[in-house]
Amino acid sequence: GQAWWRSERHIRSRSGPPGSGHAADAEVWWPPVLASPYPDECWAIEAELTPKGIRRTAGIMTGLLAETVPAPQGRVARYDHVVYLCSPAALPTVRRAAAVLPGALAARLDVRDLPEGALW
């Protein structure tokens, strides 16, 4: 029931030619078993260490949250959840960008501080 992750390098190697959009910094895949806390979900992880502009950050968020993949029932969201882990410098900008997202997208977004000591 444990999750596994894929790095940005691995994601890019599977997602087509360079320049085809923003790739997440990492993905966390939850196994499709009942013991998993988030069965059969895929989460995008973004680590923001330096602030980008609000418009650019909101565009990246929207792209990750709106991206779809083929599924038996049509197309579904590629990411069930997007998690931003932010440095103190980037956190205000990321929060402002998140505040401009439509409610349906914002509900699948989580903005957090980087864990203690992550910057050192």
C-alpha cells in the first residue's frame, strides 16, 4: 500500500518532445489497493524555491490541473491532486496565484511550506 514517485527527468522521457508544456517536478503514484490512503491516484509535486510571477505560476498550476489522459470512460485528469512545496520567498506568490484559480481546480491544489530544514 505504499506510494512511489517519478522524477521530472523520468516524466519528460515519457511525455513527448521538449517544449510540449510544463512537466511536474515529480509525480507520486498511489497503488490501486484498499490499504492505500489514496487508491489509484497520481499527484503532481512542485517545489518552488524562488518566486515566479503570479500569472506564470497560475498558468503552470492551471496546466497541471487541467491536463487530461485517455481512460476507458473518456479522458480524465492526469493529476488527482497538485501539491506545491514552497520556500518562504516563493510562498506568498504561490498563494496569490492559487487564489485566482477557478474553484473546481483550486479544490485539487494544496500549497504548503517546505519541510523544516529542506532549504539547507
